[in-house]
Amino acid sequence: MIIAIPSDKESLDSAVCVSFGRAPFYCLYNTETEQSTFLVNSAADSPGGAGIKAAQLLVDNKVSILVTIRCGENAAKVLQPAKIELFKALNLSVADSISAHVQNKLEPLKEVHAGYHNGH
Amino acid sequence: MQDTTMAIEPTFAILSGKGGTGKTLLSVNLASVAKEATYIDCDVEEPNGNLFFNPTKEFEKLVTVKKPVVDDALCDGCHKCVDFCAFNALALIGNRLMIFDDICHSCGGCIYVCPQKALTEQDRAVGEMSIGRSGAVRSISGSMNIGENSGVPIIEELLKHKSSGLTIIDAPPGSSCLVTESVRLADFCILIAEPTTFGAHNLAMVQELVSLLGKPHAVVLNKTLEGKNPSEEFCIKNNIPIIGRIPFDKKLGSLNSVGKIAAREDKHYHEVFSSILEKALEEVRK
């Protein structure tokens, strides 16, 4: 099972990024091999639809769990049918967020926001 | 004005940095003092020109855009359309393609790249438009459906019905894409501004936009009072011609507030707006 966590930097001691769709990296943690890798988020600088493209990236990388501070509604529309479960990140590093999830200490993310689309 | 039959007459766009500055007031009155004019209300999010013209409707139609629709039986999940879309309007989960209509820009690229021919285009209504007549004015107006996020396709449709006669385009407020689209065919822009610091700030914003677009322009000062006028100071400092002043006036406000066109009701205002139109025509011929 792969857990994805949006991260500010390409390292396990990085903070979890406040944005899902525009996070610069995702830490992908494989619970079977206990290995983590970092994926550059190609959606980060999209003019629009970043959440959709970022969610697609996680779908394509066979992610099952997303630990995030928040998630927009368009991203959620892609993540939910792909059966990617969302958990609410706490104020922890990426490494500690992985541990917190493995120890079942995180709550499901209940709210998705309407997005910060600035129109045109 | 000389009677120059056959000549192509100019298109003016009326702009302001914010709403409530007097764009529609100026637009409907300028169109009304002309011998013949076309008025185009490009403020498709909240059109109000026809409240003044109350035109006899001659033509109306729905405005549609093309949106992709997928045939799930033909889609094999190859991912090509998702990778192609520059706006990220498509997502693929397994073999199921999701299409985000409100993000799609109707470019048709996904249909073009699909090897399975699983995508087709369908019309989707985003608003409506109408053409009507009010005296010597042909009024073209459009409105966007609630929930849509871009009025640009409606403005494009309105502008298709522009003739070669004198045209007054009532632009949306601000300096967004909608405004850029509205002034595309304008030969000359008239910026209308209030006599306040806030008014001057909004004037500066919209003046920057028309300068970037390379549109010649001039200013009409609205709601003018005795004393300091920051918008006037801005024009003087930046060498922008001032082609009219509309005084802050209870009678004008009262006529306007009940949907009356001041230039049609009152000789004095007919002269005020005729003078602005003549000065605008002089500027455009410079």
C-alpha cells in the first residue's frame, strides 16, 4: 500500500505542504517495503486544474492513502472514485506523519474546500 | 457630425475600473445622441443596458460552447487526452474518463488526439443573446447562465453581430479577460472615472490595460464636483485627454435611477452627451 504526503521539500524532515494540488513534491511511502521516494509534482505550476492533475498523478502512481492538510473539491472528485482515502495531516514532519498514519493516529479528512480558483 | 454615408464608423468601448462608475449611463446616452448606433452590452454577468432601451426584440439565440463527451464503451484508458489537455480538464481512473466541463476551454484537442474516437463534441448552452431596436439604436445584449465561470464565449457571439456603423460597447467592470475580449474590436476606448482617490486608482488600473492593448483612449469625468478631483489629476499627470465632464447632479441621477435615458428626456443632457460624442469622434480621427 502506498501513502502519499504533499511535502514542501524533497526530504523526510520537510513540513507537510499546506496545499495538496500545488505542493512541490509528494512523499510516496510503501508500507510493505517501508521505502519512501519523492515525486516531483508536475501539476504545481499549472495555470488551472492543478488539483485534478495532482490527483491524476497519485492515481497513476497507485496511491491508496493521502495524508493532507486540505483537499479541493475537484481533486476529491478524482480521488474518491479511485478509492484513495484521505486523512487529515497534523502539524508534523513528513516522517512523523507517516508514523502517525501507520499507528492509526490520524482522523479521516472530512471536509473538502471549494478551491481557490481565481477565475480568469 | 457630417453625414458620411458608406464610411466605416468607429467603435468605442466604454470602460471603468469598477462597477457603478457610469459606463452604462455614458454608453446608452452616447448611443442615443448618435444619428444611428449599435449598442453592445458586454457586461454579460449583469447586463443592464436594455433596462434603459427596453428594445423591441428582433432576434434571440442561445450561446453554446463545444464540450467533449466520452463513449465509455470505446475508451480504452490510453491516457492520451489527459496528457494533452493544457487545462487539466480530464482525469482517468482505470478505464473511466472524467471530464470537468467548467475547466474545459473547448479547444477540441482531446477529440483530435483520441486514437479510439471515443470522444465527441456536444453543444452546451452557457447563456443567451438578443438583438432589439429602440429608436435609432440597435441594442445587442447577452447574459451568462448562473453557475458558468466565463462569459467570454457570449461576448464573442455578441461581437459577431457588430455592423460597420457607429458602435458603443458597454464593457464589464475591471480589467479581466472579459474586458480584454470586449475591447478587442474597439477603435478607441473611453474610460469613465469618479472624482475620488478610489476612482483614480481604478482609472489607473484600466488605463494600464488599454495602454498594454495599444488602444487609443480618453477620459470622461463623472459625478464631478467643485474642488479636488484625483481622477482629473491623474489625467493631467499622464497626458490623457479629458473629453467630457458629467456633473454630480440630482436630476440626472433621478432620471437614470428609473431607467430613463437622460439625453432622450432633456435637451440639456442631449447637449452634454452630444458634445462628448463629438469630442470622441475628433479624438479617434486624430
